[in-house]
Amino acid sequence: MFTFAGIGFTAPWLLLGLIALPILWLLLRAVPPAPIRRRFPGVALLLGLSDEDQQSDKTPWWLLLLRTLAVAAVIIGFAGPVLNPDDRVPGSGPMLVVMDGTWADARDWPRRVARVGEALEAAARDGRTAAVVTLTDLPEGDLPFQAAEAWAQRLPSLVPRAWGVDGDAAVEWAEGLSGAFETLWLSDGLEQDWRAPVLAGFETRGAVRVFESPRPVLALAPARFEDGAIALSARRATPGQEQTVEVSGRGLDPNGVERELARAPLTFAAGETQAELALSLPPELRNRITRFQIEGVRSAGAVSLTDDGLKRREVALISGRDDREALQLLSPTHYLQQALAPTADLIDGSLDDVLLANPDVIVLADVATVTEAESTALTEWIDQGGLLLRFAGPRLAASDISRDAEDPLMPVRLRAGGRSVGGAMSWGEPKALRRFGDTSPFFGLTVPGDVTVNAQVMAQPDPNLAERTIASLADGTPLVTRKRVGQGQVVLFHVTANAEWSTLPLSGLFVQMLERLAVSTRPARPSAQDLAGTTWTADMVLNGFGQVEDAGTVPGIKGEALAAAVPSPATPPGLYAGEDRRIALNVISDDTTLSATTWPARIPVEGLAVTRETLLKGALLSLALGLLALDVLASLWLAGRLRGARTVAVALGLALFIPQGGEAQTPEDTFAIEATSEVVLAHVITGDTALDDIAAAGLRGLSETLFNRTSIEPLEPIAVNLETDELSFFPFLYWPVTPDQPLPSQEAYGRLNTYLRTGGMILFDTRDGDVAGFGGGSPNGRKLQQLARALDVPPLEPVPSDHVLTRTFYLLQDFPGRHNSRDVWVEAAPPDAQSVDGMPFRNLNDNVTPVVIGGNDWAAAWAVDMRGNRMFPVGRGFAGERQREIALRFGVNLIMHVLTGNYKSDQVHVPALLDRLGQ
Amino acid sequence: MSHAADLRAHGETLAGPLPALLADAQHLAQSVVLGAHGRRRAGMGDEFWQYRPAMPGDEARMIDWRRSGRSDAHFVQEKEWQAAQSVLLWVDNARSMEFTSDKARPTKAARARLLAMAVSILLVRGGERVGLSGLGLPPRSGPVQLLRLAAAISDTGDAPDFGAPEARGMLPRSRALFVSDFMGDPAPVTAALTKAADRGIKGAILQILDPQEEAFPFDGRTIFESMGGSVRHETLKAGDLRDRYLERLAARKAMLADLARATGWQYHCHHTGQSAASALLWLFGALERDH
């Protein structure tokens, strides 16, 4: 590369073109600017005038300089200048770029991709082939060496994975490589035991360079529940100075919107790689959290999904024999409390009280009957997803519940009395449990041999007994039965919850069964045995950047496999859903430790920040373009063409190059400003153009009348589209009714109702006062009923003679438009409106009537064209003009009423005030 | 013809604020027609002028008996001699008048027609007879004549690049108004004005110019063309021509003013950038003035 003053040139021979510049200078000087043709009547006076200087206008020197500079910039630009040229000896042979592509890479992925891009660019300049490989996504077969440019184009499609590198596969792959190539390894900065063999594999093929980001690797371990608080633990790879990170818990709020629910700082002490935090949250909040993440770190390792392990179920324990004086161990709920206390929040109280708390599970231990009200409430609660867990006992056995007909709160019918086996007074041995069937939720649990049942209640052999049985004794009699009700279920253990009838509550199986029924929640990561026999499917998965994505349809995996799973392509980290439970598989597990890489001294390690080569070609060509644009302006100016409107156009063109700082006014803003700068009357767009024009003309006429006669000075009326426009700007809407106008949408109705409730007024005009009375006899009237059905219209009455509309400006008793019907309806006065002695008017409602309904075609009577002439005849002769005048007066009164409310109503007190003043 | 109607409406608007324009009626026997103009002398008319003692030769029916009954002598009532004045307009309709340097500004032709119509309206309102010079539209009075005038001066037809005044058909001792930019050959103007002066016609010349024609704000290599394209002039440095152009324009104006002075006419130069009302005021004064 030819280098000059710190700038290298990729194509230095092109610089010879600069020699041509002086020739260009001479050529440009010789050519005069093109003439302008101009129409000008004064040419007659110019005839015979000759130019004093016969030589043409020369291009001024500065314009020549401008053009020469532009051409020079083009020549230099195409010569390929490079700032900070990389002077290293160009490598030869193929180059392999290896990226780890793990979750730890995601934190500065764009910078890594940019670094790979730089390397590929360098390779492309040297004409080398290259291959880009991510270790999480190993290529099949030979290394895909291609032209470096081809790889550069595919760079944006590379993504980091949410799992680590499969060490064995990577080592095998590295050892199987063949050929000679140079390697550039972008490591994620975490020490792994497979790194050394893989490095050795690369070194046998050629030189290896390593790039590592200096940014620390941070990871968040799964949240645990410890001592009533959430224990969070963060890891970092390099022990260093004290560092504080923010950890936030996110989840759905009651409205179903995901938001940050908790946030706490987490501090790594100096020299430590682990930081702990105990986060105490209210149970309601805690149960909502779906994931914790380290703020500001974009990596799957910084996110830990939470599952049922963090959720604490609320379990209500209710037993029928609380009042009995007995040993603690004989209490019906003692073993349940022992089993559930570590993993669930227990609620005590009467059934009424606990139902209010809406627990997840209600346990009825030997409770036979409940009141009818309680039964109804319980059924409803089960329907909505509650789990009713019942245990048998002497009371249940003695009662008649679910004897002849199945009780809604029992899964099966029971036979009277129950049975007792293996006791002193009975034949036979105590019965053991049979292995769980594969349809049972307990499938996979091992049955200990020492669990025996002495007594139980017996289920009636009904047709559906078999499918409801989820656990049975060795002789086939049901031990646990279940019935699904709505979204919830009713489960009955046919034995007691204490050790009276069986040894089941004493065994570990009891706890496991409760867990499988989702009564208790598992304390920690489930073991393979806990999950044996279950199938799980991914619900949500994490991508490498720590974003939660929908998993789509993926095959389910065995519970045993899930228990032992580490994040991998087959089991991506995410949330796995089983029958009633969800298990999170996180990138970081409890026993993950992070440590920084150590490379052999012979390997050169660079940080990501290097001095970049900067290609100046684009900048120079832009400069040339800019100079040429300036040249256009200057030439125009010289030729005298840059005047008047053109100057404005050019200034506008220049303004395009200036970054736009201000925010342009949106059409909505313009509309709002137009509608609110003055009082504006508005009409609703009906879709019938002729009708809309009449409405606009009518409001224009009314506006003019108001302007001339009153202090209201409205602007030009505005047409309002109910679907898109904001209504609250308008005090008054005129709505002509036509049979074929479309009904507004639900949202529009919502806005209209708000408008009516907050003081707006709509004047409905059916325009058929000449042929139809009020009440829907005409097509327009029926359409009005349809339109107004969804509106919040108060009770109506014909305008009473003392309504404030009759005297807001003019004294009126008739409200004619083009028709003279008396049917004009307004909001009814309250029934208790009182007439005060000596007052001509009642004290009527305090508000502006939200609607005025009539059919007098007012707009036609008010309408004026653009010249101010009346558009439609009203009546005949003088009487007609009088009617039009009254119509206008009605309009004035109406607008006055809208704008001043019942102000004129208050004037009824004037006589009293005058009287008090002694007048 | 909506264009004519618009023109008339605008003319009405402009003429509104002024009192009725009464042209100064010269002593002119031939063109006497009874009208609203008192001639300050006894003659035929409607208005009372004076009583004079009856003279021998007065017919008995001419004696004003009411006045005579109050004295011993006989008196005759004389009326004031009233006559209408004819005013002839020439509005240049040449292509050069269609020029305007700015879209927001009216063309010279539009301004000329507007002023002509305004003056016509004032004259008609004052009872005068207005017509076009030439043989197209002889002077008549009355509002219908305004319609005909508006139609006639709005008719551009195919016009030459530069106009020449029409001096035919001018009634002797009437009044005349020439409106043009007077950019073309000055010889026809001189001839027309001389001919008019020979017939005792007095009047006004209104020169209408665009502001650009006064400023000549051009630069660089330019080919100037007349509006019709018949005349063209190329220059390499338009800026250098400015001074000489302005000299020539001033000379043309001076020539027109001299010509007007010599023939007893009035001259005024009006720019389309100015208010039309100022030009109308001047016209009002010029046609009213008594010479």
C-alpha cells in the first residue's frame, strides 16, 4: 500500500489524474455560462444597446477553485485513501474466525460482530478466504472457507446461543480439522476445561490470535426460597474491585402487563466472585414474579426464570374435630401441617373466612357436611381452579354424604361404613399399595413396602370409578380418587390424614404425592426420581440475549431427562410445563462457578478496542458531492437565476441538509389548534356530501349571524369525523340525520358519551318536521333511534315554555327551521322542579341539555353560500323571511345556551335583588 | 362572459369610495346632448338658472307668470344649459401588457382594465357618455354601456407585441384617456395625440409599468424576448445594460410628458406594485380639471 502522510491509498495510480486538473482549469475558464431566456416587455428599449465588454463573462476564480476541488476530491476518493492504515504484513492463506457464541458472548455481541467484520475486511483486502465458526453451532464437515466478503454479508445473521459450548464435541471437532490456516478466536472470557485441547487443535494448523472483551461477565443464579425471603446470588468471572449491580424482578401486574415488580442492589465485595442478596417480598408480589435479571446486562446468563419453586401455595387446613381433647399426634391435620409447612403458606380459620382469601388448596380433613351456602361457594371456587383435598375419617364414614347420589364435593359415591382390614377384630393382613398406573399423576413414584392401610372408606363401583381412581390398594380398592370440576378438581384420600387408618402419612411417599397434586411446592430443584414418569414441554425459552420467547411447538421431554438437563440445543433454557407444574431450566445453576480464562503466554491476546482503519473514500466522495452542489448554487447565482421564489426553494433544499431539530406539527395538532383558537361550530360528517355541505353552509350562516349580533365570534365551521377527530374541542355539534348514514363504531360511541357527559351538546336534526311528528314514524326518525340507542341520552321532554332556551338571547317560544314543527325535545326538567312565588320560571336543571332533538331542518334555514346569499327558500314571502329570522334567533339562543349554560336562568332573581337593594 | 363580469365587479369596488366624477365640459356645440352638466350659462336644461325681463321677441308662453305676478314687469325663466360629455378610452391590449414579474402582482393589462373600468363607472355615474376610441364602441351613457365596455376591453384577441393608440372615431372636443405601457414605437403615440389635439380633444395619458421594468434587476448572460417573441436582444452582461436601459426609460417618460404638455394633456406613470386607488385618484383629478 502506498502511504503518504499517514494516509494510505489502495489505488495510488489514480492519483495521476490530479495532473489533469490544470487542463480542467483552462477548459472551465473558456466556457461561458449558458444564457437565460427572459420575457421582458422593456426589450424594446434595449434594442441597439451593445455590450461594452465584448468578451464573455469569465467564470470567477473561486468558482473554478470550487470545481477543481470537487474533481480533486473525486480523484483522491477513488484512489482509496485509508486513515491509520494497518501496516502489518498481510497474512496469507485461509483465515478461521472462531467465536464461542455462548450466552456470555451476548453482553457485547455487536462489538464482537464488528471485530469479526474488521478481520474479514482485512482478509478481503489481502484477498484471503475466510470462515466464521461459532462453537455452539459447529459446522458439519470441512471448514466453510469462502471469500471474506461473502462471510461479511452473513455476519448479521449470527446470534449467540443461550447455552454453553458442548466441550466434547468441540474438542473432537478441533482435533479433526485439516489444512493450514490462521485462527482468530473471539473468546467469551470464561475458563472451560475444553479450551486447552481446542487451542491445541488450532495451533497445529497455524498461528492463533485471541480477542477478549475486558467487560466483566456477570451471571445470576436461580432464585431460591430461604427463611421466608428470596435468596438471589450473582456470580462474576474476575474477582476485582467492589461492584454493585441492580437486580430486578419482573412479572405480570394485575392488569396482565409485564412490569418491574422489585429491584434491589447487589454488591460484590472486593475480591469476591459471588454476591448474595435476600429479597423479602409480600407473597402476592412474590407469586407474580416470573424472572429476575441483572439490569443493563444483555445476556441469557443474567436472567433467571422462576418457577413453582418460588411460588408458595396458600393451603387452608380445615378439620372436623378441632375441639377434641387429644394428643397432638392424633390431630387430623398434624401430618399435613408437618408436610406442608416448609413449602406452603398455611391458612387457618373457618371455611367462610378462608374462602375469602381465595387459597390455592383447601384441605378438608374428615369433614362430612358443609352448609349449603358454603357448598355453593366451594363449588364456585373449585370451578375457578381450586383444589379441594378431602381426607376420610370416622365422621365421613358415619355420614350419609355421597351415599345414594354423588355429592358435588366428592369424587365418588361411598358405601356405608367403610372397611377395616388387618385389625384385631378382622381377618386378613393390612393392605399395601399397588404400583401407580401410567394415567395417574403419581406415576413414577416408588411405593415403599412399609406403607399399609388398616381401614378405609369404600367407593361404590360406578361406571366412572376406574377413571377417577388415581391410586389403589393391592386388592384394587381405590385409595385416592379424583374428579375434575370446571378448572379445578376434588381429590379424596380414602384414609385419614393422620396415622390412625394407615401409615401413609408417615412415609415420604405422602409428601411426594402432595407435591404431585400440587398441594405443596417442591423445595428445590426436583430430582430425577421426583419427576420420573412425567412429560414436560417447553413453554417459554430464553434466547442468548436473555429475552423470553414463545417456544412454539416442540417435542416434550421426559421428567428424568429434564431433572438432569443442562442447557443445550435439545433442552434450551426456559420454562417447562407439566401437568400442573412448571419447572424453570436456567442457564446458570446453583453450582455454576465462573472463572476468567488464562491463556498461554505464547498466544497474543487483544482487547476489543483497536485503532480502526478508517476508509476515507466515502467521506471524500461526499465532500465532492457537496462541493458540486455548492457549485450548482454558485452557478445559478452568477447567472442571475437565483431570485425570488427560487431563492426560497434553494434555501429549503439547503434546510434539508440541516438536521431537523424541531418537531413538526402533526395533523392532529393542526386540527386541535384550528378548533381551539376560537369558538368553532361543528357538524358531524354523515357521508352524504350534499347534506354535509348544507350542514357546513348552515353553520356558516349561523356563525355569521352570531358574529354580527352577539359577542360570539366563531371561525369557519369544521366538519367532524366521529371516528378519528377529538370531540372535546367543540361546544356544539350539529348532526343531521339521514337514513343511510353508517352507525359510529364502539370507540366513537365511547367518545360521544364522554362528550355528552362533560357538557357537550348535540343538535339532532331529522329534517322531516314537515311530514313526520316526533317518535320514529319516518325513516329519519327510525335512524335517529338507531343512532341514539348507544348514546347516554337522559329523559327528554318537549321544550317547556320556561326553558332557558326560550330566553338566552332572544325571547322565543317557537323554534322553527325550514319547517315549523313544535316537536323540539330537550333534557327533561327534574320532577321536583319548583316554581317560586313571584318568579316567572321554575328553577330548572343546572346543566346544559346534552341533546336537542327536532326535525325542523335548521341548517337549511341558516345556510348561506360563499357570497352570503341565502341558499334555500323558507316559507313564502314576508312570513317566510320572518320564519327564517326566528330560525336564526333560535340558533343564536342555542349557541348562547351552550356557551353560557343556565346563566339566563339566574336572571329570574333580578327582581328580588333589586327589591333588596331598595330600588 | 364571467371575466367581464368580474372586471366590472372589481371596478365597482374600486369606484365605490369616490364621488361621482363630473368631467369638465368644454364649450362644445356639436356634441351637446342634454345631460347632467350645468354649463354655467343659460340654455336648454332642467335646472333653474335665472329670471330675466321679457324681451321683445319672447313668445308669450315663455313668460313665467308666477314670477311676473309679483311685480309689474314680465319675466322669463331661463334654465341652465346642461350637456353630457363624451369620454373616449383607449386601453392597450398588446401582449406586452400581459407581463408581470410576480405571480402575486396583477399584470399591467389587468391593472389598466381595472382603472379604465373604474373611471368609466365614475363617469357613467356622473351622467357622462363613455366609449372606446376607434369605431368599436361609440360613447353612450347608462349602466348597460359599462357591460359593453367591460366586454370590449376584456377581449384580447390576437394582439401585437406592442400597442399603438387608436385615434379614429374620436368626437371633436370630447375627452380621452389612453392607458398603456408605451413601451413600443413612440411615433403612433405622437401622431395620435397630435391628431387629438388638432380636434380639440383633451385627456390623460396613463403609463402603467411593472416594478421590474423600473428596476431592471438582471445580471449575467441573458436573452431578452418580448412577450410575443417577435423582438429579442441578447447580452452577455445584463448588469452592464442597467444604467443605459434606465436612461432610455427616463427619456421615454420625458418624451411622453413633453408630448402631453404640448398637446394640453395630462401624463402620469403608475406602477402595478402601487395601489390602484392612487392612480384612480389621479385620473379623477385629471379628467375633472378645468383647462
